[in-house]
Amino acid sequence: MSKVRLPKSLRTIIHNAFCFRDRDYEIKEAYVDEMEYSIRDGLRGLRKFLGAENSSICDCYCKISIKGIGEKDFLFEDKNSRHNQRFKDAKRQLENTNDMMKKKKITIDFAVICRVSPEDPFKTKQETSPLPPLKVVYLLHTGKPVFLENTKIPLLHL
């Protein structure tokens, strides 16, 4: 396993997403929002990395090596908080972070929203997911998958 140890809530999310179906995984590198989580165990500060002191950013950026799939870059937004639990706000935070990642020439493969239910016009479905048990977010009215704004990065839900 990895030398990088995520905070328990994020570690549980990633374990639940990748431990099933005989998939071994290793966290190669991880940055977490230092305003939400303590920095230790191989972690780095996401705000410092992005130069985003007061911006609205997601909770975690990870580079994960997944057996049978390869290395992928993920953004995670965990809405397990009392102050803001809106799905649309989580999507916006992922988009803000992705814009900052583009400036660093880092290409994100997947954006994941956790622990908040999709609200209209968004729904989720499992059948077309590239990484089960993550679900694909799609628009209820059109049935088309949702991507981060102006990108081809699929929005997933756990």
C-alpha cells in the first residue's frame, strides 16, 4: 500500500471506491484542503499547492494507481459538513479546483462528489460507470452524462 495516508473520511471514500472487484490501488500523491484537514502522513496542502488562499476549492486531489486501469488523477469533494451540503456547490468547487489545476498543467481524469444527494436536474446511475461503485451523474431531462464545465471530465458520485 501507499506511504500517503489520507484523513479517515477521505480514506474511507477511496477504499470504498477502489477495493472492490479485485482492484488493488495505491495513492501515489495526495493534496488536501489544509483548512479542512490536518497535513501529515505524506499529505501536502492543496491551497498552498494551488496558490489559492481564499478560493473555494475541493477537498482533495489524488493521483491513484489502480490495478488494471493505471494511474488516474482525481478531484474529490466530500460534502460531509453542516454548513454547506448543496450538490451544485460541490460541483462548483470541483470546477474551480480544476481551473487551477489546468494552470499547473495537470489533467484531471475524474471528479467525484461524495456524501450529498444529487438534486434536480441531476441524477445518478451505476450501469455506465467507468469505475464501479462510483456512479455517473447525468441530467434527468436529457439522460446525458454531466462533465465539469467546459471539459470532458466526467462527474461521478459516491
